[in-house]
Amino acid sequence: MAKAQLFELLNELRLPGMKNEVEHQLENPQYDTMPFTDRVTRIAQAEVERRYRNKIERLMKNAQFKVAAESEAISFKGERNLDKAEILDLLKCDWIKRKRNILITGASGTGKTWLACALGVSAVRHEMSVRYARANRIVEEFGYSRLDGSIPKLRKKIANLDLLILDDFALSPLKKQELTDLFEIIEDRSTMSSVIMISQRPAIDWYDYIGDPLIADAFMDRVRSKAYILELEGMSMRS
């Protein structure tokens, strides 16, 4: 009866991790000789681990990564122009806590998106909120939100992310309003959170791409002034 009551209470409290561990211990006699505090610690730890796994799964789903890249598989071949020590340091995600940015540039196929997603996955594993999006798609979202009046809500949602990954920046022309929206995204995040920007164009060419001198200066000041710049080189990694 006590066992049934305990399981009922754990279900009511929504503690399935603890319930599963209690059941596991009751079914295995080797736990009978374990000190009480050690058994309770294992039970509590099981619930903590369950909640962590669920949180990571939720953050991964919300991030919408183009690829679920694993940091362990990053290639540091010499021709890629990647500093292994620097990348391993970035994977610790302290740069996000310091509100810094990363600009990743290089020719098509050099692994820019894959590297950015690997950094993003690492951030998720550090329990940070991340969103991946192509630059033109996110300005489309702002355009639709402007029509239905939900743009303040969208701006707040994007601004509150720990890390925003913007892919394919400067790939195709943007209208003046779209450039303004993109600047507002960066402005909202400039002192609060981090961004990874991915582009085939070198960062120095972004001024000409933006066109408007005032927007370009303000945009680049906020993005580049505290950024790590990774310029990938080498042959295409696509096969």
C-alpha cells in the first residue's frame, strides 16, 4: 500500500524521473545496503537529469537548426583556416555570456552553416535559447508580423534569445524596410545577447551591400565591434 501511495504522490507532483528511479531501486536488492542519503540523492538526480533532457530537447526543437551538427566532428584541416584552440574555446559559450558575436564568412561549401550550427548546438547544451534562420526568411517574418500587428511580440521574442544565428546574409538584395528590420533585430540584441552571422561576402563588403551609409555604419558598429571573425577557406566540403 505504501508503494502505491508513493507512486501516486510522485505522479501527482509530476516527478516521473523520481518515480522511475524509486521503482528501479525497489526492483534491485543491491540498493538495500546503500545508505539512505545516497539512495535519495540518486532519486533526486534522476529527476534533475530527466528535466535537463527535456529542456535540451525543447531548446533543440525551438532552435530550428538546419543541421544538428556535433562539435566533436568539426574538421580542423589546415586549409580551412580554423584555429582549433579558438574554436574549442568558443564551444564553451563564454562569448555568449559576454554578449559577443561571431561573423563566419567564406565561399560556398566551406562549412560555414555547419560550424555555426555546431556552435549553436553547444549553446543549447549549455541550456541557452537559440534560433537559426536565413536572413531573408526572418525579415519575411517581420513583414508578415507588421501586417497582422504582432511585430512587437516577434521583436521581443527574437531579442530575448541568448543566441540568434542568421545565415546567408548579403546573399540577395533587401528592400529598405527589410534592411531597417534587420538593423532593428541587431540593435535590440546589441547589448543584451549574441548573434552569429554567416555570409559568402567578406565582412568588409557588407557596407556596400547595405548601401545606405547611415544604416551601414550603425549596423556594422553593432555587429563587428565585439565580434570574432572566422574566415573559412579551402575546397568545398560538399560531396
